[in-house]
Amino acid sequence: MYARVLGYLIVHIRTEKGKATIAQEVMDCHPDGEKMDKLARFYLNHLFRLFRQNKGRTPVPSDHPSRPSLERHRNFDAGAVTPAPKHHSAAKASANFAGSVWTIVNNIAGIDVLAELDGAKAHSLYNGLTLYPEIHNSFDELELWFEEVEDKANTYKVVTSIPQNVIPLLQDLPQPHVVTFTSTDPTLALPNPRYLELHAAVCRVAHLSGAAEYLAQFDRDLEEKGVLAHDGSSAALLASQLHQALHDLPMDLGSQTPICV
């Protein structure tokens, strides 16, 4: 699976710099297979966990989801809280982890996280989506993504890696499933296409390589086992969960689904 993760990343990352960066990293690992596996795990624990994560309780709309964008923005701002880590060691670990994630995103997608999403900018409308609970869950679990339709601004094909009858709401959309993001107020930002494209690329790679099920199984194992094995066989499970915990540490984004961070 690890080789497939790296190979599909090179294929599906859109930027030439991103393709070249990953390809060079793979070449630097050759012919050391263990080092190449470690590189793939690095991407799984940083880039993939950026998108496949527990972003909090699935939001329940206070009224119909098509309420005006201004009200959604106001409700989101009211619920957005960024608690600071209580301990220096946790803060340092979180900062180191975040730095690695930001570097990856910048290198492969050309997204300068510090400039575009630092601090309160992470809560901007261009980095958020308001989704029905079923779609919210599938989006967070890398099972659903949005692929940009050429020559149509803010228009996307809704793609899933699971049977569409699992998400009944999709059956209400005409085939092919296409949505256009709009706003009643032109001053309110729409979801950033570059963020949605990076999410889509990670979803495609996760689906094609088998990484989506691999990560899901890790999460299920931890939930079912509850404790670590005495013989050390849970080491990989522990490492994966520590990476996820470090990513989840800095913020709680309230009622809106963040796209990128």
C-alpha cells in the first residue's frame, strides 16, 4: 500500500512543483524500501490526517440548511473557539506537527498556510462548508469530494467512493451530481477551489491506494481495543493516534466543516 500512496500522489497532485517534490523524495529513498515506507507513512500521518480527522460532533442545523449565508457566517463565528494547549510540551509538539503539515501543503499544492489560514483566517468562509450531517461525515472520512467542472466557476461534480444509496441526499441531485456554490451577498467568500482540489486529490489517492480503509481500520482498532498490547504490537496504532491527537489539539472549529486546516 505504501508504494501505491506515493505513486498515486505523484499522479493526482495537480501542481508541477508538487509532482516534482514527491518524485524527488521517492528517488532519494531508492533503493531503501524501508525508507520509502517511512516517507509514505509521513504523508499518511500528516497530509491525509489533515483531511481525514474527527473535526468534532456533526453539526445539527438550527433551521433549514439553505438559510442565508450571512446567518451561517454569524452562527459560525459565535461557535468558533481556539483553546490554547495547557502544557508547554503539548504546545511544542503541536507546533512541530503543524509546521510539518504546513510545509507539505505549501510544497505540493502551493498553499501558503501561514499567509492564507493563520489565526482567525482559518475560520474564513473560503475555508469552510456547511453540509448536511450525512455528507459532512463522508467528506471528513475521505469518502466524498468535489471535483471542479472546467469553464464553470464555483461548479463541482460530487464524487463518492461508496455506493450512492448510502447517502440518500445525493439521489435528489440530477445525474451527474453537480453543485454550484453561490452566495446572496457578493462580499461573502465562496469555498476556495485550491483547497477543494487538494482535498479531492487526497481522497482519490486514499481510495485508489487503499489508504482510506487503512486509516479507518486504525481508528476502529483503537476504539474497539481501548488499550495497547503489552507485546508492542500496537506501536503503529499508537503512533497514528498521537499524530491525530497533535493535529486536533489547536482548535475546535465549531459548527462549520473546515476544508484545509
